[in-house]
Amino acid sequence: MTKDHKKYAAAAAACFLLLSQASPVWAQTGAGPGVVQIDSESGRLTAVGTVYSLDLLEAGTRIDKSQMAFSDAGRYFTVREIRRNDSVFQRINGRSYQDNDYISLESLRYLKVLHYNFDGEIQVGELIVHKDIAEDARNIFLELFDAGYQIQSMYLIDNYWTGDGVDSDSASIDANNTSAFCFRQSSDAETLSNHALGRAIDLNPQQNPYVSYRTGEPVWSHENADPYIDRDTGLPHVITHDDLAYQIFTKYGFTWGGDWQEPKDYQHFVKEDPASDRTFTPLSG
Ligand SMILES: [Zn+2]
């Protein structure tokens, strides 16, 4: 066995990855050599060897189907608590998460999932949602994965952080990123968004924009959505009542923003807590 063909065992007992090929440049991901390979031009991360767990793989990492150790993809889909000062907390603290009176860190869960991207490659995704809907969300994304449903990317909104929740959401939409939790007000600026409570998920926002019809004409704010205002084009990734995402989310008790009268929010699936008060006083400072 050569230097380039040694086994790499991760610290977690149930989780290890087998190094099967050499890599010229290793990602500075914290995952360690042997786990991922980074393309120096595109920055794309690709898993190396057989994958037994997503624990050490960042969102966005590509995995070939032949690298999956388990035919049951559900073994890769995890839900875990976020602890103060763990790596997820460090990414979100002061960004999508702030200590507040509405939602506690303890009530949020961090999900790792697999999804197909728009090139049909298997990719690692991540999501933060409320614990009450965490198992639902896990099972929804598992069903979508098993069906080959394509989602362009699933990174925490903090990867697009601009300093402000609403602006960061806008940046995430411009990148067509699927995300859920972000402590921010809603678009009307008068209530707390269901995203702030971890109860709403925005799916493929470019193809599924937020559209107001208040003036009688559609009004939208993201240019990348221009081809998707007409909902009857049959273009890929457009959510309609015939779309699998609509069918699976509603099966788990979510409602769809595409069913609202005004505005329409075609990317938005929400499972509200009827008891929650979303009257919002903006945080100071
Ligand atoms: Zn939304």
C-alpha cells in the first residue's frame, strides 16, 4: 500500500472513509486529507473513496453514486442539535441566529442531507429548521432524493451573509440556494418570518419566485426569475400542483406559498405553529 493509498479513519467510530485515490490539492475543510478533494479552479469539493457518513463532508460536496456505502440513502440523512460553540453555532451566531425572545438555539436542528443538483450529480446539502418539523424535513428531502428530484444547492443562509437577514436572503435567492432558518422579519416587515422560527423552507427560489400581483401586473425583484413568472411554461424545476415537491411537502402537512392569493411565494413551504405569535418588534442594535 503506497502513501497515496492508505486508509483514513475518522475519529467518529461509526464513520470512516476509505481513501482510494490521490489528490493534488486537499480542501481546507477541516475534514482532513483523504475525505475530500478540491478542484483548484472551480473550488468544487468531491468526496474521496467510499462514503459512510456525511459528518465530515461540507455542504456542496459531490458524491458519485458508486461511492455510497449504503443503498438505503436514509442512513446518510441526519438531524442533530446545535450546541453553543460547536462549528454550526460558530457559523450562524450573530448572523442567521441571534439570541432573542422568539426562538432558542435549543429548539433548532441542523440537518445534513443528500440531493441531486441541476447537473444530476449527488451533492451534500444542509438545513436548519425548528425541532418540531425536523423529522418531517428530513423525510421530505429523503423522499425527494429517492425520486431524483433536483435542487441546485442547499447551504445555510450564512454562506451568503451580507450583515442583514433580509439582504442575505436576497443574496441566497440570487444564487438559487435552498434554505430555511433565518432570524428575520417577513417581507411585509410587520411580522416575524416563519423562516425566523425555522418553520419555512424555500426551494429552488430562482425558478419559484416571490411575485406580487397587487397592481394587477406581476411584480418580482430578482432578475434571475424573469423566465419563471409564467408558471405554465413547463420549464424544469418550476413548482406547480403537479410537481413532486408540492405533493411531498403537503403530504407532511406543509402549505405552499403558491396557493396564497396575494402575493404568491412559489418557493415557500411552511408548517406553522398555530400558537406562535409572530408580532415582531425589530431588534435594536
Ligand atoms: Zn420563504
